[in-house]
Amino acid sequence: MSGLKRNFNDAPERVAFRSKQNLDYSFLIHFSAGLGRFYLQLEDDVLSARSFLSTIRRRVTEQSQKTPSWAMLEFSSLGYIGKLYRAEQLPLLARFLFLFYQEMPCDWLMSHFRELMTQKQTIVFKPSLFQHMGTFSSFQGTYNKLKDKDFEEGFYSNPPAKVYTDMSVYQRNLPQNAWEAGDSFFWGRAPEKGNHLTVVLQQPVVLSAILVETGSGGKDLLDSARVEMGRGVVVLEGGQSCGDFLPVGVLENGRLELKGLDQNLTAPASCLRVLVTAAQKDWVIIHKIRVTTRP
């Protein structure tokens, strides 16, 4: 740990910190090589999403069917958090970190290792399953406000449903995208008053929380709309809906978040509808609709 190379003009203290971190990870990964089928790199100050283990199992199965030779799957976009490896590759990874420990930080080295293992592109799953919670860095106690913008609180757990709309859909940005987890979204052309996006649940549920987010980067917000809960599924031309709706809230700045709904509304809902209450010239993105249900 003496006479370390000062790559990137880092201060000697910074070089020593990141070099020791690489060595610590190298020994940790080497020790873990025979303990399981997979290795998930985490830190001690992270918050995990609800059902993260089940989600990882499903994603690993799906990705292994698409690209059996993957080297690293990422369940967080931050640093060295949420990175998954196969156990048989851990001895190579441990040696790699050990050989190049003084060259660069670990999250840079991992990208080089992935490429050397012939995985050219990153495989990042969204929403992220882990959020960094610490506020001070391990390096000299400096303030660290690093947060994963793609993390979704596990508080939300959408049940199976089909989503319908009478808005004009742009390309493949389908209404179902707003309901499903991930970074896809619904994108529609300028909506008229009375247009809707309606979620029809497979089974009626008691809703305890609702989150609706529209727009992207301050653009394509849904300016005027209300959110409604519905009962009594009916079949309509081109889809399904509910026969009776009850307003529960109004979007403000393209967003609505309600919690504790089940304290007053205890009857199960079969539909959730975003109803446009005024026409707008701008197109609209409904980025996500998330709900929490009560058993």
C-alpha cells in the first residue's frame, strides 16, 4: 500500500482508499466463490425493494434464456451496488481486482472485467432494486448525496391488470407500459377532454395507496386530470371498463400520490382511471401508475 500509482491525478489519500477497497473486495469475492450459485455485490447502507430476491430470480432466468453468456447483471445504476455475478466467475474477478487494485476505482474496474468476459453492453434492470441511503462517504467522511433515480419504493406492488385508453398512442409506447415495472411508459398525442387511461384489474382489490406520475424532464405533463376508482367491470367496444367511478384525487403538476386510502374506502376496486378534464396541445407521457393493495 505504499508507492501507489497516482492515476487520474488523485490525491495520495484517495488513491490509498480506493486501492484498499479493491483489495478488500478481492478477498471478499474470493472467499465467497464456493458459497452459492451467484454473488450479489451490495453495500451496508442500502435500502432494498420489496420482493427483490424474487425479482432477481426471475430476471436471471429470463436473461439466461436470451444471452446465456452474460457476465454481470445490474440491479442498481449506482457504483458497485446491486451487481450480480455467476459464482464460477468469482475467482477470475477476485484475481482481476487484485492485479489492478491500484489502477482505478472498483466500479471502473468492473466495467473492464465485464468487457473482457465478452459482455460488451451493460445489462441494467429497471426499476432499480437497491437505493443508497448513506449521507457521508467512507472516504474522509465527506458528504454524499448519491441516490438512484430509478429506484422505486417496494411499497408499491401492482396486481395483474389490463390497461386501455382512447388517446392516440405514439408508436409502441402502449398504455400497459404505465402499469408495468421498468423504464417504459405510455406516450399519447395531445389528449382531449374526456380521454382516459383505464386500468382493469384481474381481481377486485382494496387500494391503500396510489401514485401517478406523468411527463419526462418537465415536458409532456398531463396538465388537467383526475384519478378515479371504479367498480363493476363492463365490456365495451375495444376493451373493458367499470360501470361506476368514484373520484379520489386530482393531478397537480402532472403528479398525484395518495396514501391511507383504505382508511375510508374499504370496498374493493375493479378499475383505476386517469380521466382528462381539459384538452391540451402538448402530448402526454404517463410514466408510471403504481398502487399498493391491502389483503
